Amino acid sequence: MKKYGVIMAGGGGTRFWPLSRQKTPKQLLNLTGKEKMVNEAIDRLSYTADKNDIFIVTNVAQVEPMLAATVGRIRPDHILPEPSARNTAACVGYAAMEILRKYGDGVMVITPSDAYIKDTPAFTRVLAEAVEAAEEQNKLVTVGITPTFPATGYGYIRFDKGAPEIAKGVLEFKEKPDEQTAKAYLATGQYAWNSGMFIWKASTILEKFKALIPDIYADLEKIGDAMGAPDERSTIEAVYPNIRKISVDYAIMEPSAADGDVLVVAGEFGWNDVGSWDMMGVLHDADDD
């Protein structure tokens, strides 16, 4: 089955102020000294999906700088502008509808645009295992990070530790814990950090939207019906800002996990979300300053 990469790049540019701005958020910055973070995300995904099959969903205000930053890497028409920020459920659903209506069903590999990953080969192996599970089992798959310390800044995924498969059943998602709770999680060996990466068929996730958040699905269907028509852009601009704001975690992942429809593939590949200036030590050796 065909594989599509989807990069979520709608961040507003607040956490790395004053370097980042609304039109130049973290994903458009070069924090590693090698490349802009969004381009590093594209290059990593290119080992899983062809660059011609990679999409970026971003805020309309960031389209021009995104086009300039990614020139020669992905197709310009694969940069999908959101007229307004409506959280990750709308973002994921928009990409799924675009793919299904214009290019045909396939496995979507969805990642943030601004995480740091040190070991690309290990990351690629984990994605391959997740893609295989999504394709064969027709379930929703997420990537978990094997915890290396009791982090209080990440959400956690509790999974079926005893399952023999690589892709293990998710039992529940947990919010960011306090330090004592995080230590207890690590002691059980049944928890992974929630990376915010998702792997599933475009058709499967849209079926979940229809069942669990039918109001959002109805809006996405209006957009899908206009795709390829002269009024596609005007329809998106009219419908999208009215889509209910909710994350894909709350809307889809949590209820689907309760139904036994979510799997996690856990791995360790030097992942960090580099969420603020005080995390720059992950990317660079600190000096006296």
C-alpha cells in the first residue's frame, strides 16, 4: 500500500521568542546548525515515503516562508494552508481528506515538524514496524518513546507489556504526571512517552472521524466534495474556521484506545521535542555562556 508522509507545521512561533515569530516559528528555524527543522523532518520521512508523497499542513500566514524554506524538497501544492488554527483533529482530517480524494487510500505517517531526532535509521525502523501494523491490522498506530528518565513534561502511553507483538495494544493515555507518578510509571515498564506521531490508513482515520466526531467529519466532507473544483479554496476558507477545536488525542485516540483499536510501537532514537530555550543542550554542547 502506498505511504504518505504528513508533517504538522501549524505552530505559532511563541516558544523560541524572540528568534521565532508568527511567520517564522520554530519549524522554520535552524536550531541544530544543519538545516531548518521542517527540512530535517522532510528528509527523515523520505526514508519511509517518497518526497513526492509528503505533505505539510501549516497556517496560511506561514505558507510563503514555508514554500521558500522547502523549495526543491516537496511539491508546492502539497503544502496545505489552514485558514485558521483548529487544533490537530482538523489538521489530520484535512490531510486525510486531501489524500483520499485526490491521490487514493494509503498509510499516512504523521509527525510534528519541530522535534529533534538523533538516530534516523532507528527512527525509520520504528516507522516501518508501525506502517506494517497499520496496514495489516487496520488499526490506529502511534509511536511511543521508551522513557529514559521520569519526565514530567510529556504525556504517557500505557500499553500491554505482555503482548508478544512489536505493535502492542494501548490501554490508556495519561496526561503529564508529577515526578513521583512519572517514577512509578517507569518502574512498571508499561509506559512510553507520547511522541505525537501517528500512523494509519487515510480511510481508517476518516471512518473514526465519522463515528466519533461526526460534526467535524461533516465539515471535512464539505471540503472533500469541493476538492479539485474551482471553488475548492473558497470552500476551505468558508468551512475550515468553523471546525470545532479539539486535539486528535482527545477526539480519536483516547476513545479508540478504550475500544481496543490503538497500537503503539515503542522505540528509542534520540527523540526530544526541544520545546524551549532551556532544551538547547540536547542539540549542542554547552559552553561557559
